[in-house]
Amino acid sequence: MRVLVINSGSSSLKYQVRDTVTQEVEANGQIERIGEGAGGPADHGEAMELVAAALERELAGKPLDAVGHRVVHGGERFGEPELINNEITRSIERLNPLAPLHNPANVLGIRAITAKWPALPQVAVFDTAFHRTLPEHAWRYAVPDPLYRQYGIRRYGFHGTSHEFVTGRAAELLGIPLKEFNAVVAHLGNGVSLTAIQGGASVDTSMGFTPLEGLVMGTRSGDLDPSILIYLQRQGLSADDIDAMLNRESGLKALAGDNDMRAIVDAAEAGDGRARTALAVASYRLAKYIGGYHVAVGGAQALVFTAGIGENSAAFRALVADRLGALGIKLDAAANLERSSAPRVISAADSAIPVLVVPTDEERAIADATAAVVLQARAG
Ligand code: AMP
């Protein structure tokens, strides 16, 4: 099946066309500065016209069979990919308050496709869906119940498409049936999240109500004492100031002055104290969470690294593994340094559990999920 995968942001739109049988990527691109003037497209409808024109060139007349959308927030309702109709689109729209930057853009993308290609089936693949299996003790915050019932304040988790894809690949590589697979999966990109996998399902994850909770990220703070927010507001900072500070000016960028892991590792090796502190804070926090999730899953059978940093930064993986000696985890130094795009084991033969690097591929996962939903709908 030829699937157009759409990842719609508030001012950008990424697209990829994949053949889900051969897994060939037939087209790939990004439209930027939507609605920002300066010659960019005025809205998502205009952006979609640019995508259509690009596809006409790149696909040379080969027809699309379906469209898969990455939708950030599926709330409590969506635990599976869904064939989109008006009711589903409205449900996604009702979740706008939970993801004010992302879900409105996703809905604009869906409506623009509906207007452009009304006959094409569209599927929504939710970033939260894989975490619908979290037990209540993992998703509840210890706050008054009306916050949950009136505002939906609970932990949802994100990066689900990536965690699910990587979990399946890791189980395959180790020859363990997915339903029996317990693991800790570390998605370390610009956004960072850790997921506890038990019996192939997500039972805990470090991002919560929003993608701000949890680990130290490129520009996001991760966990902090909630009193800090109250204190800052009392000092006169606005909600918008605090939002921008914690989401865009914090994390590695705040600690090291840079959010690119390569630059931070190079600076640390050259003796830069801030870069060393940044690496120490990020690797320490991650190791603590890994220890916690090892307990949460009743003993993980593997630790899995993925995404930009997890796949490429041998230095950061080594820093984390060095803090995991209490779990008997040991890397094989040469295997850790090897560069490859294949899923692989990087632990020493006498490591208590294998440590894996498994490249993620969210577009592939979205295209495959889209094809499966469309084929099922046709059959049913
Ligand atoms: P992602 O969000 O998955 O695209 O990951 C982006 C992050 O991966 C960037 O912030 C980089 O710090 C990191 N990254 C990408 N390539 C490398 C590399 N070769 N070595 C270390 N870090 C890398």
C-alpha cells in the first residue's frame, strides 16, 4: 500500500510517502513557516497544495492509497490507530486543551487532506496510545480528584509510536515472544522519555500530563519541584514566561549552553565544566529512572536505547551504563563504539541483561499501522 505519512506541527508539515510492502521511501519533505508570512504558505490548506505539487513530481503519477497522521494527543479514548471520520476528527479537536500546540495542527492537517483528496482513507496514529495500558497507580497524580475529572489531569505519556516499534524490534532481536517481554526502553532524542515494558505493554513512562515531565531533555527541564512554578509566579513571572523557560530554555541547553549532544560531549572532553555537569545531571537522572523501571517491570530482560542520542552517542550510553553497575549492566566497549543502522547488542557477555541499540522509525510505524487499519476496514 502507498501511504502518505503526515506530521503536522503548528508552523511546519513533514511528509513521507512509503510503500508498506517494499518499505521504500518514495517521497520525503517538509513545508515550513506556515502562517508566518514572508512568502510561506498562509495556512495548512496552502501547505497541502505544496505537498500535492511535490508529490506529483516525486511520485510521477503513482496514486496514493491512504494517509496516516501522527496525532500527538489521544487522551483517554484512543488506545489504537483509528480510521478517521468527522466524529473522530471532532474527538481529536476536543483534546486541543491537553495539547494546545499540537492537536489543532493535526486537525488542520486532517481537514486539509479531506478537502484536497476526499476519497482517500485517513488514519490517526496517536503518540499517547501505546501508554493506554498504564495501570492507575502509574497514571494517577496524588492531587484532588476534581483535577482529574474536570481537567483530565493525569499522566498520559508520549513517544508511544516509537516505544512500541522499538519494543517489537528488541523482542524480535532477542527471540523473546512479545507477550513475555519485559524491558526498559530509553527514547533519547531532543525529547527524552523512558518506558517500562511488561509483557510487551507499557506499564509506566516518564512523560506525564505533557511531554515536559521526566528526564532532562534538549531544551526541557523534566522533573522539578512544583513549588518552583508557584514561587516564580509570586516573583512576577507570567505563566507564558515559565512555559517558555521550562520548555525551550531549560534542559541541556540551560546546563551546557547547547542542546546538541555531539557538541556537549566534545566540550566535556575538552574540559568544559558546564558540559560535564550537563552530562552528569542527564545521565544520573536517567540511570535513577532506569533503576526504578527495572523494579516496575519485575526485572527487565533488556535495556534498549533509541532515537538521535540513544542510537548515535556511544559516549552518553557509556555514561549511563557506568551508573548501572548495581544492576550488573556492563557494555562491551567496542560494540558500543561500532556505528551501524541495524538493531544490535552492545553489552558485554557477562552483563546481567543485554543492552540494545534499536533505531526507531516513527514514519514506518505510522505507515504500517495505517495500512493495517485500512486493510481491516476493507475486509470488514
Ligand atoms: P532526535 O530528536 O531523535 O532527532 O534526536 C536529536 C538529537 O540527537 C540531537 O539533539 C543530537 O544531540 C543527537 N544526535 C544526533 N546525531 C548524533 C550523533 N552522531 N552523536 C551524538 N548525538 C547525536
